[in-house]
Amino acid sequence: MASSYVTFSTVTPVVSGSDTRGLARLAFTLRRVTPSPNSRRRLLRISAKASTKNAMEYRKLGDSDLNISEVTMGTMTFGEQNTEKESHEMLSYAIEEGINCIDTAEAYPIPMKKETQGKTDLYISSWLKSQQRDKIVLATKVCGYSERSSYIRDSGEVLRVDAANIKESVEKSLKRLGTDYIDLLQIHWPDRYVPLFGDFYYDTSKWRPSVPFAEQLRAFKDLIDEGKVRYIGVSNETSYGVMEFVNTAKLEGLPKIVSIQNGYSLLVRCRYEVDLVEVCHPKNCNVGLLAYSPLGGGSLSGKYLVTDQEATKNARLNLFPGYMERYKGSLAKEATIQYVEVAKKHGLTPVELALGFVRDRPFVTSTIIGATSVEQLKEDIDAFLMTERPFSQEVMADIDTVFKRFKDPSFV
């Protein structure tokens, strides 16, 4: 199977974000390629490439005892876009390349559907039987507040992050995964109202009563005491939420969160960089970032800039209309065009530029990457291990030039 990512043959000079006519005339010729030994050797001669393959790095997650790889294997396509066999092949390749952390969720695969819910865990379980469990950091997530996904609970009621929901979620996850403990249990999204998945401001009219932070932490403590969970974390969380969880844990002697899984990429920077970096800093709350969607749903690969390419017909954002639409519309496309140009200038592919940028941020503990084929996964992992580390000042200066023009363009 060929890679679904693309490289470029011709890219015209950068045009102003306000020059819509110039942008419309921008001539892009992106073509699908199959990596070959010859092309790989040719790419390695370019200065922005590493001369040898770097070793996978391992980092401590927050103030836990978990040492996780700088790349985490994301699994949300398992059971929807990927068969069990394909999922096993990717998991095995990830382990061979040094990845030791696997991230799943009770909601997976995505998009969430009653018919497929839990299949991701089952695929992981059948693969896990042939692995050394203690060598793998297994992370999963309990759903946050949801009125639409009540089918996940036996009661059929609205999902909440209370003791009953947390306990049921963990018991079912353990059974599906075929393991007796979870290394990292995360709250997929908060119980309280927060702007989520493309919302760009806090709507005060949507405030609602929520499960107290202490109640959530007590439920996690019970599971930790039972040996079913080792550490806890949050996801799609805000500075307020992180501070409340950390302070409540300190005041009441309850387990402290060690991680936060939030979206972070060239297209989504400000939400984390502006204040969560300070909150989560090792000298403050010491909460490690697991960065998801580092390619902006695949858009930063450049593949969605071409509409007549066969490979994009089954690409995620085209396969599920409306899904992550923010990465294809508004100013995100214009920003992507210019990041692709930066990549070409420095002898990088768009994937290498996007993933290398996230990799080099000092506040990122691990970057979650997902793929729909081993070939695609290889390309992603190589972007971490085969490029200059860290990027040169020249590369970063060009990235910052685009960033100053397009700050978080997917939210505009």
C-alpha cells in the first residue's frame, strides 16, 4: 500500500494571506509517491535531514514513574478505517521502532458510533496477548459529559464523570483490553462545559453544574487503591481545570493528575502556548503534555490541497464529511499552503516539518500519531527520527513568520 501523504514538485512563492486572488492563482502540483530506497537516500543528502537515524527518546510523564516514548501510538482508526490485521501490523511496527505507549479510549473508534464502540480495545487486546504487558504503557480514556453517547452506559443515561460512570468505564475497558490494570486513565473531555473540538470561545450561556473535582478524584483513588489504575490524567482540558484538579488533590490528599492530552500543532498553538505551558510547567503543576492531532487531522501533510488525487478520496477528512472541518476551511488552508512552502525551502516534507516542530517543543512529553497503514506510520516515525534535531534557527524563523500571519487559523 502506498503512502497517503504527498510531496510536491512545484510550489510558487508565498502570497499574502489577504491576497485572495493571488492565492486562487497559486499553482500547486502535489503528487502521491511511494517511498523507495533511492528517494530516501536522495532526501538524506538534503541538509535538513539527519545523517543517521536517531534513537527514540523516552521521557518521564509529569511526576509519575512512567517513562514513555516521545511518540505515542494513537489508535482511534482501529475498527473503523483499519481491520484487526492492519491494526496488529501497525502496533507491532510501532513497538519495533521503540514506541512503548499506546493510547485508546472507550469511545473509539472515531467517529463515535454505537455499532463500532469498543472495537479499538478489542483489536488491541488480541494483539496484546502476544506482548510483554509490563513493557507497554497502556493509556485509555473515560468519556466526559455527553447526551448523545448514552449507549455507552448500561443505564442509557447521560454520561457524567462521576463515581458510577468512572467505575463502569474502567471495568468494561479492562475486560475489552484483556488486562488487569491501566497505566494511565484520562478524562477524555471535562464533565463541565468547556469549548471543545473547534469551538473558539467560551459561551457563558452554556455553563452547567458539574461533578465536583473532589468527587472525580475520589473515584480515581478507589480504582488506584484496587490496583486497576496506576495514574490519572485529563484531556481537552483548560488551565482552570488543571489548576482545580491539582489544588484539590493537594488539599484533600487525593491522586494528582500527571498528564494532559490536548490538540497541538502548527495550526493550533495559542490555546496551549499562551497559559497552559506555564500551568503545566515542571516547577508549577508538573503535568506532561501528550499532544494529539500534530498533523491537524492530516491536513498539514498537504494532501487535502489537491482534490483530484486518488489517495485523498479515502482520507479521513473526506471520508467523514464535516469531521474536523476546521482544518480544511477558513484560514487553515492558506496557512497550510505556506507551511508546505517552508518545508520545501528547507528540504523537508510537510509531514517532517509539522511533526518535527511538535517534537522539538520543550513542553511536549510525547506526540500522539495515528495512521491507517504501516507505510504511513513509517513516514510519521521517520519524521521524528530522521530529521535534524532540533530544527535550525532558520527553519524556526520561517515557521514563526507564517505563525505571526496565521495564529491558530483553524479557529477563524
